[in-house]
Amino acid sequence: MKRISQLFLDFQAGIRGSLAERALQRPLYATPDEADPQSAPVKAKAKKATAAETTTQFDETLTEQCRQILHALDLSGAVKLVSVQWNPRLRSTAGYANYPSWRIELNPKLQEFEGQVNRTVLHELAHLVAYHRAGRKKIEPHGVEWQRACVDVGIPGESARHTLPLPRREVKRPYTYACAHCGLKVKRVRKFRRGSACKQCCTQFTGGVYDSRFRFVLIEDDSQKA
Ligand SMILES: [Zn+2]
Ligand SMILES: [Zn+2]
């Protein structure tokens, strides 16, 4: 099958750090089902997958890049905390940033897309910088504070999207049916059970009652093609 398919503690902040950390239970900036390793489908898959496919890997080069940017922004406490990791469990989420742990996680599939690794690291780093600067003040994930941080880390005008260019898995639908009445075509993964009919036509002409005039007829079967 072809896959077309977020430091705390700079020095002054260190004192209020532990309190603030407890007060600010920051969300993960990813869709929960993708970021949460406890979610059922991911768990089931993890049993079959090898360690390399499920284990989060620390990236020294990208982490060092973040350290240098944070150093330039005078966030020396953050320099010690920041880490960039590859998380193979992420599916369509490009990356997310966890605050106040200053941990950035990236989807390994990003490596297939020119320039996207760097862009995503900086996007996530901007989230961390914005939350750090905001302190106890609540801010929007992609609000003005984040936009300002984007400018500071070198990606002015950055998009708020997280599910970036990762295409969804293409599902093979080898069976093409057409409504015998209106000609509506539908592509199917599996064959219809006998007597499946076009809902549109049944709704329009027979008040939602099944009528064989509106049955789907198999017009193409590519199931044997590679
Ligand atoms: Zn974001
Ligand atoms: Zn129809």
C-alpha cells in the first residue's frame, strides 16, 4: 500500500518555576488520539511493531539548533531543557510541543518532505517560547504571542496548521458501482451486499423505501489488479 499520506526556567523564572509548572497544565498541541500513546488503536498496533517503530528517538542536531536559537533569545534556562525527539506513533500530526517540559516531538514522515522538518521544529519551538513568555497568562495556541515568537525564531508568517503535508493513507477501492437510475458512481473497498441501492434516488422517488430500480450495479472490478 502506498503512503501518499511543543523549558521552562530561564534564570529568573526558575524560582516561580515549580509552582507555575503545576498551575499550567498545558495541553499537547496535537489531536489527542494521535498524541496519546494510551489510545486503543495505537496500543494494539504497538504490540506488533518493532521497537524502532514505536520508540521515541532523541535528535541531537535539531536539539542543538533549538538551543542556539534560545540562547540568542536570552532564554538560557530553556537551553538546558529543550529536546527534540522523533515520535513514530504520530500519524497525521506533523509535530507537537509540550510545555513546560520543553519537549518537541516530530513525525518521522516529515523527513520525506523538503524543508518540513526545519519548519516544524521552529513552529513548535515558537509555541514553547510563547508559553514561556506568557507565564501564567493564558494565550491562544496560534495567537499574537505565538506569531511574535515565530518571527523571533525565524519563521515570520508561519501557518497555524499542524497536520501538514502528510497525505492520508490511500485506501484501495477496487469496486466501482453505479446507480441504475441516476448514474451516481461509488467506489467500494468491499463488494456491496446484494440489494444495496442508491439512497439519493430512494429518498427522492420512493420516500426512502428500497426499490430495485435504484440498485447499484457493479460496473468496474479492479480487485485482481496489482
Ligand atoms: Zn502550532
Ligand atoms: Zn441514484
